[in-house]
Amino acid sequence: MSADTCVVIYGLSFELNDDEIQACELRKDPRMLAARSAGLQHYWGAFGVDGERYLLFVGLLLGIFGPEHQLAAQYPSAALQTALAETSSKLKAGGFEGDPHLFIEYAVDQ
């Protein structure tokens, strides 16, 4: 049994279709592979109250929060600013297009 989870990540978000979900399950999605090559992190899963949206995030994973994960985190301002700038550079160098955002997504355990 698992528990609700809140993911906090700075980077890009991609909505997944059925074929892409399968590729993520196999860890073979091209964006996952490109993220690893660029020194980035990724996280994917079902989000929303009914788990109706499958998303893949690529960037800097700031935390996975919940009863089965971490409960709190602190990020010093200067270190966070540096990490966000480095992540933006890695995204561009890795061939990812778009402006990175801070995503805070809640996944309800089904």
C-alpha cells in the first residue's frame, strides 16, 4: 500500500499518452534518457484526484513529500538560485525547449 505524495520539481512538464506511459514504465522514454545524459532528474506518475493525468517532469527534483517520503525541506536562497540557474542551462544543453517552471503536483493514492 502506498500513500499520497506531493512532488516539487523545477523544470519542464510533459503530459503522457498511453504509448509514452509504457515507455516510462520501461524507463525508455527518450526524454528520460536525454535527462540522464544532461545530468537532470526526472519523475513521472499519475496526478490529480482520480489519477487521470499522467505527467513526466524533467529538471531538478526538489523533493517528494508525504508519509512515505520526506516530510519537510529547506533550501537556502543562494544555493536554490544557483541550482535553478544550473538546471535551466542543463535543460537547454540537453535539447529541451521551453521555459522551466516550479511544479508542485499532488498525487492521490488510488
